[in-house]
Amino acid sequence: MTNETPYKLIDGASAFGLAISSESQELTKIVTDTSNPIIDRLEAYEDIMNIEVGDTSLSRARNIERETGLRQIYLKFEGGNPTGTHKDRIAFAQCLDALRRGYDTITLATCGNYGVACALAANLAGLRCIINIPEEYHSLRLKEMVNLGAEIIRTPGSYEDAVQYSKKFAEKNEYYDANPGGANTHLQLVAYSEIALEIYDYLRDAPKLVAAPVSNGTMLAGVYRGFATLYKRGMTSRIPSFVAGSSYKKNPIVLSFKNNLESCNDLDPKKIKETKVNEPLINWHSFDGDEALWALKNSNGWAMDISDSKMTYYSKILKDKEGLNVLPASTAGLIALLEHNKKEALEGDRYVAILTGRK
């Protein structure tokens, strides 16, 4: 494992010690006991998911409303999930799928938050978890992954290279492939669609707009699908517009949208530079980029490049004004919404921004 790195990445989210309820700890004993019938193990794991994952808070950002002049801004704070991010939703869903299909090992690539989410989900499921991390990346969450029993493999090259390594590793060894952009894309989109259902449960209709940070695009695409399903069932009066924010000229989804492309084009890997702020957002290839790009266009949304300085600034504003300790990169969607409102005042309605927690 490499100790010396060219930069340190602040990509960590906080789950306050990864506290898991005593009820879930008891249920884990059922899940991990292979002498129990599989149907009982699956039911126990589903109970853990229902207790620990999702139903995160949606709160009105009244202080930011007063400062910006845009009314009815709601913040969907995913920091309430067990490892502090929305990644828990897909991590637990895939571990349940792995259990159901008889796998004993999952593998994935990560730069931080997703790795901790999968390590925890696998730990509670009694699954072996193998995590591939680019050798030059230093994640503040690496210790958490190891403490949760994950095995770490350092791979050369970029995050995208680590994903390809993990995919081939899974195929060769017949492990469960928990990477983005593969056979589990539909399952991941369905897991993220739960965010739409939770917003609907609170607002009783779809908001005018949903703003989100984008990296691979899976979360944004999943939330869009959730609202599209609600609309088709006649439960909402509309499908929200979707807004994507990401690191300045370092995300294929944003640049492809701004260039009015029909599909998500890759960037030049040599031009992608990580910083301690932008790392959770940057990619030269977005694995679910086409899905996210389609959601932006189909909902009459927009996309915007956001600088590190603005993301850092707004994370401080959210802490000072709204009491939320958020990962700076997760403010990219909210910033894209507020910057647009500065240039062209948005009509009075309800607006939702999705945020992630941090240390």
C-alpha cells in the first residue's frame, strides 16, 4: 500500500462512528448465520435496510432563502444514512441482491465513500468485500473500510481504470460485481429512485426542480426515474426539472450537456486533475452518463460547472446558516440552482437540492 501520495483528498463523510442500532446488530446475527434458511436471512437483511437506510431528512432552508431571494428551497440531506452518504442506498441493495443470488464475495472500485458504504453493507450481510482503490489516491475513509473487514487492492491508474480492473476481477473469480455501469445499473437506479418517493411523501407532489451533484450520474438518473414513475401513476402533477452541478470542466455529463451532445462523451484523462474538494465529482468517463444526460434534457433542466472555491464557500454557508455539515462537493447542484437564480430569477415554487454529509 502506498504511503506517500501527491495529494490528500477530503472525500470523507461522517456517520458518527458508523453507529448501527442494537436491533440491527441482533438482526445481523440472523443474516450471517449460514445455518439459517436463506429466506429468513434475506428477511432479516431487508429489516436492517429498512431501519438504517433512507428516510433521510428534508428541511426548509429558510436562512438561505432570505439571503438569495428564492423561496421554498428544501434540502434533502443524505448524511443521515449509516455511512453519511447516498451511496448506502445502492450498497445495501446490491448486498441484498448478492445474498439472494448466492454470492459470498462482492468487489468494487472506489475513491472513498462508496467503499465504506459497501464495506458496512457487506459486513452486516456476512459477505467478503474486496475494494479496489487507485494507488495514488489517499482516502480518509480507508481505515474505516479496513476496520469493517474489507480487503484493499491498490491498482495503477485512474478511478476508471480501477473499475475495469474490478470488473475483470469479478468475472474471473465469479464474484458479485458492485461497480457502476454494469449489469446492476437497473438495480442501482431503482435504489436511488427511493429518494424521489421520500421527497414526494413530504411535499405530497413533485417539486418544480431537483438539483444534484453529478459524478457517474447514477443518483440523478435514479431520482429522475422515481419521479417519472410517480407521474405515470398519476401521483404527481408533473416531473421536476433536473439540474446537475459538477467540478469545473471535469465531468463528461456537464460538458456533454453544455455542448448539446446526444450522448455523454469522454474527456481527456490527462486534463483531469484531482483536488481535495473536487475528487468526488470528477471523471473522464461517467458510467451512467447517458442516463443522466437524458434526464437533464428530458426534464428541461440544465447543467453547470462549479469551482472548488464556490463549493467550499457554500459548504460553510450551509453549516453556519442551516446547521448542516456537508461534503463541499455535494453542494454543486445547489450552487447550480442558486447561480441560475442570480442571472434569471426563478418563479415562486418548491425547489429541492440533494446534499451529502461529511466529517
